[in-house]
Amino acid sequence: MAETTARAAVPKGFRSAEQGWPALHRIPRPPYRLPLLGDVVGASRRTPVQDSLRLGRQLGPIFRRRAFGNEFVFTWGSRLVADLADESRFAKHVGLGVANLRPLAGDGLFTAYNHEPNWQLAHDVLAPGFSREAMSGYHPMMLSVAARLTEHWDAAATDGRWVDVPGDMTKLTLETIARTGFGHDFGSFERSRPHPFVTSMVGALSHAQRLNNVPPPLAPLLLRRAGRRNAEDIARLGHIVDEVVRRRRADGHGDGDLLDRMLETAHPVTGERLSPENVRRQVITFLVAGHETTSGALSFALHYLSLHPEVADRARAEVDRVWGDTDTPAYEQVARLRYVRRVLDESLRLWPTAPAYSREATQDTVLADEHPMRRGAWTLVLIPMLHRDPEVWGADADRFDPDRFDPAAVRSRPPHTYKPFGTGARACIGRQFALHEATLVLALLLRRYDLHPDPSYRLRVTERLTLMPEGLRLRAVRRSARRADPPPGGRTAGPRPEAPVVHPIE
């Protein structure tokens, strides 16, 4: 049985930092603080994460912000984050953004509080669904969904059209988790508009983000209309999931996929089963988390590959060498694409699509022998800043360089400096699923296409609790159809200068 995160009860509910950090005055804060409103000078309601990244650069590895009378502590220094990874003193904290999703996902794996028993029950029942044996069974379905993507991109290449990278990656990853986990086909590539599941999911995530920027007592008044839309989105998501479950119950077994495990598998020790309500919450959790973050990771990786043709050529050569002439690579061949995996890891370093996680003290302690914390005190770890800590990643930490993940380079770094999937017992259960899927898809696309960027595009990152490049489009040119003249609106497939990138946190 997996190690439980249940511990002696810690204080429940939101706790402003004054209640948990006795030496709060020693932690830097922004210089311009307004009465009642707090540290809102220069802040954007649309990009709160990127605002915090800018402040992190200015204020250092631990800092605080105040909003609507509440104080928040942010952490990103590698020494501090490594100490927060100590599971004997710290545990997952369900922070405001995640807690705002509980009306949607309840005590699902991502949104459950540590003291809620369904988290451990679901984790132990579902963990075998991400074993090597289970993953090899998902591989053919991943290939099948990827073929629908390449059909879509082939048509765009023939017509000389740009491809909508975030939109297409969202279709791909939604269909992949729906088919592999739940035996369901949303028909995303046959739709001219996003599936209602995606529309409602984006609405729910955006509303959860928006709630962070409104004083809680005023939210029902200021967000009355938005609240009604959110209730409709949650109801629609629940209805869609209920239909998926109803069809499975009517049709019978689904070859041992995640939904089968949810419906039929008892805990190996206690014999407990997931309740129908918890099954619904877990399906929602997997459908949302199982595609939203992976689609962002693929989108950022394709953005960087289009700007760095030397990296794309090196990755493509590896794919050709490892896969040979096969059109359908075997499961084992994906793990051998070590450089393609480095491209993905480096993209997730610069833009981890789940950009933060929270940790709370399970006992009175001192963080990194410097900052006293009372039991229940919590902090938000800013992963993009951790991944740019110059003490770990060097003075050029903003530069895209997949060789940072060469095995020798990885061994030279201290632990707990790379956290795109969170940390500890509550880290992402689907990490290997996401990495296999994303590596496979990048390899398939690199092998089939040359990727040409829009020369006018500058990276913009949209936030809806997760991060996604906004408005990213590429020209995907079939390698077998390459010509000496440039593709319509693009450039030749040969070496090209890197387009300047404006990083929102700079």
C-alpha cells in the first residue's frame, strides 16, 4: 500500500501567512502596498503567475504578496524547495486555486485534502493502471489517435494552411486519455469547434483562476453571472462523464482500463471500492488533468523546435536511427528516444504547464534553518522560477538547451530542482503516461514534418491555472514533399535564424 499522507490534523481552511510565519517581517515584499488592496500595483488579473515570476526575480528566493487583507508566501529557491520536499515535515497543501476546483472534482486525486480517505483509496486502486504492462497496452491507442492528428496536419500541409498548435494538441490529448482510460471517443478531429467538454473545462479552470483575484466575501456579488456560467459548466462536465460511465456499465468490460479499475477493482488490502460519486470525480480529474497539461507541454515543445532547427534536426535524426523504417514504433522504441525526451524535459523546465504547487507544514518547523513555520503554515512553490534558479541552471537559465538533461548534467545537479509533476506522495500519478505520450507524438511529428514558425509570432502565455502558449501556429511541411522554394508564408527547411522571443516573465 502506498505511503499515506494522512497525519495528525492540521488547521483547516485558508490561513493568511501572519498566522503561520512568526518571522514574516523578514520575508521581502513588493515596495508599493496599498491599504486594503495590498500589493496590486502593476498586477494583472489575467496573468497572476507571470506577475509572481517577475516579483520573484526582483525579491529573491522567498517573498510575500498581500491581496485583499491576506498575506501569501511564495518560494522558489532550490535550497528552500528541497527542504519543502521532506515528507516527514511537509505535505501537499490544497491552495486557493486548487480548492476552487473542488465544486468540480471534489475529493478526486488532484483536489482531495490529505485527511480525506478517498485519495489513498483511489491512488492504491489506480496505481497499477500506470504500470509498465498497462502502459504498453495504451501504446497502440496512442498511435491510433496520433494518426488522426497527422491526417489533419497532412490536409493543412496540402492546402498550405497554418496549424493551430494548442487547439490540435488539446484534441489529441483529450482523445488519448478518453480512449486509453475510458474507452470513449469525443470525435474531436471531426469537429469544427471544440468539444463541449473542452469548452466547459476551460470555463471551469478560468473561473477557478478568476476567484483568486476577488475578495471571497464579494465573489457572489461581483461574479454572479460568471458563477452561474461556472455552475452550468460543472453540470455539463458532470453530465458528459455520467454518460461515459453509463455506457461502460451498459456495454460491460473495457479491457482493464482506468474506468474498469474504478468500477470493479477493490482495494488490495481493505477490500473497499470507489463509490459512484467518487468514480465520477476521478473520471473528471483524469480527463481534465490527463490532457490539459500534456497539451501545453507538447505545444511549448513544438514552439521551441520550430525556433531551433538544429535541435529539430538532431531529434529527427535520432528518431530515424532508432525507429528505422517502421511506421508503427513499438512501445520499447519510444523509451530509446533519449534526445527527444530531453527536448520535452527542457520545454517543461522553461514552461511547466502546472506552474505551482503548495506545501504545508505538518509540525512546527524551520524552513531551511532560516524561516520558522507553525503547523498548518503553507507556501506556494513557483516552479518556473525554481527551474530558472541561476545557482542551479546557470546565468543562461532562460535559454532553451535540451543538453541540460544529458545524463551527466542531470547527475551534477542537486535533487528537487526539477519539479514539473509536483513532489512527494501527491505528485502526478500519470507522469509516465504523459511522458510516453508526449515523447511519442513529438517523434512522430518530427519524422513526418518540417516545422516552420510564424515570423511575426512572439510567445504569449495564457493562464487558466495551467499554462499554454496563446495563438501559436506553425507550418507543417511534409518531409517527403520538401522543395527548394519556401512553403507559402514560410521559409525553407534549411538553417534559419532564431526568431526573437519575448518571455512574459522578463
